[in-house]
Amino acid sequence: MFQEGLILYYNDFRFKNGSDSKNKYFIVLKRIDSMLILATLPSSKDFVPSVWQDYDHHTCIELAEFNFNCFFIKPQSAVTTTGWGFPLPTFLYGSQIDAYEEAILYDIYPVEGIDYDIIGQLKPELLSLIKDCFRSSASVKRKFRRIL
């Protein structure tokens, strides 16, 4: 189920760091093997340093002087192969990429339509841009850059 580029929406997502759970989008960036996936949790929260002002299009934001990296997605812009788009401006932060065990995700969220929804598949060209953005950033953990 966790193919690269898949966007899921989890009801009551439980964060690894123990933060309060909440509804959360989840994008599969890479399948490492049959048991592990590399993913990012998109956010509508804008933590981009104020020196960056260009929010007119999907773009990689790399600010080495701030050790900052993210990929910006315009709201209501078709990002999936079926034309779905995030309702709000969306930020994929390189520092928030993490590895997740499929078995644990299946255990915590067993029922599609109740625990999670499959939103769709990212357009291949957009997935490629996102991976390139993260792969070339010093602010992304080295082991994740190698995987990408």
C-alpha cells in the first residue's frame, strides 16, 4: 500500500515524539524495503524565514545560511494524478522527514475509511521535484539524502 508518492490522511495521527495526536497528511517519499518507508508530514504552518517571499508557485526553499529547507505547495493546486490539491498553503520541511515501520502503521491504523483515507498519488514530476529538493539539502539528515 505504501507506494512512493502516495498521500494519506490519518485521523488522529500519533507522533513519534509524543506530541498530541491530530489529523495529519502523510506523504510517502521512498519505500526503503518491504518493512520501512521514508515519509514527510506536510504542514500548513509557515516557518520559512522572512527573507523568502516567493510563494507564487511550487518551489524548493533552500536557505543554507539558516540551515533551512522545505518544499512549498500552493493551495488548491492539483498535486495528484486525479487533480486533488491541499486546501491550504502547504510546507514539506526537510528536517521533518522520518522513517516509519509499515507494520506499526498497519497496527495503529488498521481500517481505511475510518483510521485513514488514501488521498491519491502525487504527480510523478512533482514527486521528483520534492525528492530533488530534499536530496540536495544539507539540512536533511545525511542518511535520508542517501536513501532519496
